[in-house]
Amino acid sequence: MRQRFRNAGVFDPTRAARELICSASGKTGEELIRDSRLYVPPEIESAAEDLAARHLAGEPVAYLIGEWEFYGLPLDISKAVLIPRPDTEVLTARAIEAAQNYDEPRVLDLCAGSGCIGLAVAKHVPGARVLLGEYDEDAVKICRQNIRRNGLAAQVSVVRVDAREKPSRQLGEFDVIVSNPPYIPTADIDTLDISVRDHEPRLALDGGADGLVFYRRIAADAPWALLPGGMLLLEIGCGQAEAVSGLLTAAGFEAIRIYQDEAGLDRAVEARLPAAFRQESPCTDNTSESSTATASCRRS
């Protein structure tokens, strides 16, 4: 199987083969190595061949086995969420470092998907209280599963939030907001690799005509969900660093920095809300009970 994957140009064919065989046999990696010389029943061989064929046709391993690892955390994965990628470790590392600068920080992981970033922050910052904000109901379920799976229920909760709308006052305020929002321009989605285009959720990919729809909304609204001196961290796509930095500057953020991934590509933007930030807020309470009410919030 590994050789077939290598010949087909599969990324990391050894890992792909191991994960699929483990899934077909119901064994862990350690058990697979231990039992490697044992006879393989026909039904397991058949199941492994079926998984291999599906992977060669473009279906990602994480969706085939229903789980993946990110930043040392085991995660449940479904087609409702993006598969966590090494590129996002840059953003995650910066979010962890930012949270460590506060005592018992409140952290919002917006557009949380599987919850991978927020859960990693909670794991590495024991005093943190993390809220996973996610719009898709099926993704919210995956977040809940991953909170339980990693034993982080005392630190992490999840709420259904649409990042394209003004923040609800009920969310409270945060020391750190981190987000890996949809950022692929709509017209570019059909040009993506089949494993992404045909299998990953379009809702989590589509950033609008120019890929910046979510950044505009987050830049405008984040100041009303951040405490003065709070940090905003965003993952970005290729060529978006200058545009996103401009949006943050226009929204009043300072100390803007760009971070590269292992390939040397701009991958994350970090910005700080000034400690003296004070302005009338457009934030609203999106609950049905107060949908007719008009309110403004002031940063003190």
C-alpha cells in the first residue's frame, strides 16, 4: 500500500498507509507493529484495500478514519470541519504565547472548526478559559466531542457564533481572539486539489470574491470583544498579509506583525488593541429576547 501511495504522489505515504491499516484492523499504531507478522484475515485486507482505493481517488485519510492529530492532541474529524494542517501550527504557537502573557486569560477561537486551536491553547495554558465559536451545527458537535476526548471540559466550552455578524454582548470580553477563518477567494475553490475541493466543507473555505470577507468583519468587530491591550491573531492565505494588515490598522490595532510558516510563506498576522482604546461600540445582543432592542457598548 505504501508503495502504491508513493507512486501516486501521495503526501507522506508511510503515515497514510499506517493510518488506513490501523483503521481497517481496529488497532493502534503500537499494536500494528506488535502484530505485523501475524496472519491478516481477508475481511481486514479487503477493508484496507477499500480505504486505499478511496484515498487514491482523493478522499483524505483524516475523513476516512474519522480522526487526526494536531499539536499533540487527538481529534475527532468529520466532513463538517477542515482537517487541521501543519501550517496552522504557526498561528497556534503564537496564540499560546499570547495567552501566556495574561493571568487566567479568556480566549476566543473564532471559526473554530474542530476546535484544534482553542483546545491546544487550553492544553498548554492551564489557567486559560477558552470559548470555541463556530457557526456550523455539525462542527459544533465535533467541538464538543473533542473537548470531551481531551478532558478539557473544565477549561473549554463551545457556542454557535456567526463571525459575519456583530458580536453578542453575552460572549463577554477576551484577552486573546484567534481565528483561522475561510480565506480562499470563491473563484479559486474549483482550482484546488480534489482532496480539498471535493471533500472539505466549502463553508470553511469560501472567503468571498477576494477572500477577505471574514477579515473585514473580524477587524471591525474584534475591538468590541477584546479587552484593552488584548491580542488578535489570524491565519491568512498567500498574498493576503498586506490587505489584512491594512484592515487591522484601519480598525485601530497596533503592533502588527506577520509570521511565516515552514515554507517561508506569510501565514499569520498578530495585532494588539491599544490599552487606551475607547469608542462607541456597534455590538449587539443577537438573542431573540432582545432582537428588537437597540444598545451600544462602551469600552472602559
